[in-house]
Amino acid sequence: MAVLDTMPKRKQASMTKPVSMTSVSAVSTSDPELNRDDFIVFRDFIHEKSGMYFPETKMYLIKNRLANRIKELGIKNYKDYFYMVKYDSGMKEFNVLMNLLTTNETSFFRNVPQLQAFSDEVLHMVIAEKKKVANRNLRIWSAGCSTGEEPYTLSMLLMEKIPDYASYNIEIVANDISENVLQAARKGIYHELSLRTTPKFYKEKYFTKTGSVYKINDIVKKKIRFSQINMTDSLKMSLIKNVDIIFCRNVTIYFSDEVKRKITKFFYNGLVKGGYYFIGHSESLHGISKAFKLLYLKNGLVYKKE
């Protein structure tokens, strides 16, 4: 999943407090500098637009990640680059910015106990309830899907764990803020490192190896719909409805508490009654939302919408 190489700051200064855009003097395109005032304005803009928050201790991370891009564009300093991003109506450069600031460390079958809780417990309960009312629709949301390992893993598990899989109308909604990682996800081509925790059975059945790379088979792709979504976009987030199970693991940990609450509310509204919400094994909704019930399953924890 696309995540930031930083940690959240629990309490932040007001986003509405005016900050002067101090000029950067004696800056050349070969050695752009970033001062504190310009960093704060840039940081707050990123937080407003994406929900991602950089504390001041990460100022040099921002500087280093963007230095080559600024030189490439021939821009004088970071302040000018900020204005370019802010007033780009097509959001093209903002997408480039997100790609530069995010890292994508993930793999297939990540956190096996949690996936067992999904495939052997939660999925069983969801299917049992659907059979009671002859409901053959199953919708799963992989939020912050990065280069596709998570939604593809879920797709393989569904094929293996649902006996009458072909009789269900299944959709896996997979989105990320970075268009670059989504392009990689759609291609479905991976190196051995991405499959380091993948059982041999799944490697042999659902991948085709060519040289040193593995290509995910088309049957795994069939039920997945990839799309670019900024999780702070109220309109796009509110359009995702009737979801049975949500996975959003190790993504919101990089957001401010304010944005976490907003996003968690979107997830709650998007779930069907009785739907399930998986977050990272080290994450918690404590102080974020009281709307979900925490269930202690045999293989892990999951939140449920009652």
C-alpha cells in the first residue's frame, strides 16, 4: 500500500494559523533550499489535500524527495514549486508529488493470521448470512492497495474459500492515491521479493513465471476494479457503498487524528449492516471511532458494523 515514510503527529498546530511565505534567497537550481516557513505552508497544504501529515522533524525528507524534481523542472526554489502544485488545476503535478512522497512496501499474503481471520472466519460468516437471504453479491474494498498485492491476495483467497464461487457476483474495489502504483497494479508483474510470503500452492496455481518475474493470471484480475482515490475526497469516498468487508491496513496510521476520524466515518457509511473492517495489526480505533464493535476471533481482531 502506498504509505508515507514518516509517523503521525498526534497533536498539531491549527491549520488555519497564517504562516508567512518567507522568500528563499541565494538559491540556485543546482542546490535548492527549504526553510521552515515554506515547509510549514507546504506541509499544511499536503495535509489538507491528502490527509498525510509531516512533522517538522521530516522537513529534510521532503527536501530530499523533491530536490531532483525541482531541478528537473528548472524551478528556482521550493516555494515556487509549491505554487506550481497548488495552482495546477489538472492536479497532474500533485499526483507526481504524491508519487515522490510515498513509498510502497508490501507483499502478497502479508500478515497471514489476519488473512486467516478473513478467509476462515469472517468470510464464512458473511457467506452464511448471504445464503439466508439468497444474496449473491459480495463486495470487498482494498483501500490503499498500492501495487496490488493485497487485492490480488484477497481475490485468490475468495476463489479457494468459497465453494460455489462462480455463482457469486464478486467485486473487489481497489484504490490508492498514487496513479503510478495503480499502473503497476494493473500490469500485475512482480519480482520474487513481493512473493516472499506466498505459499507455493498459490505461486504455482495463480502466477506465470517468466525469467525472474511473476505475472498474476488473468483469472485473479477479473473481479478487481482499480481506481485512483484520495481518501479525503468526500464525494468519491461517499460513492463506494454496499461493501461487505473493508481492508485498510497500515495506511491511516500516517494521517492526523482529524483525518482518521473523517476516513473511518466514510468506511462506516460504506459498509453494509454487519460489515467488517480490517486495519493493521498494530493499529486501533481507540480515540478515533466508537461506531464499530471489536471482535476477538481465533486468528485475529476485526471491527464490525452493527
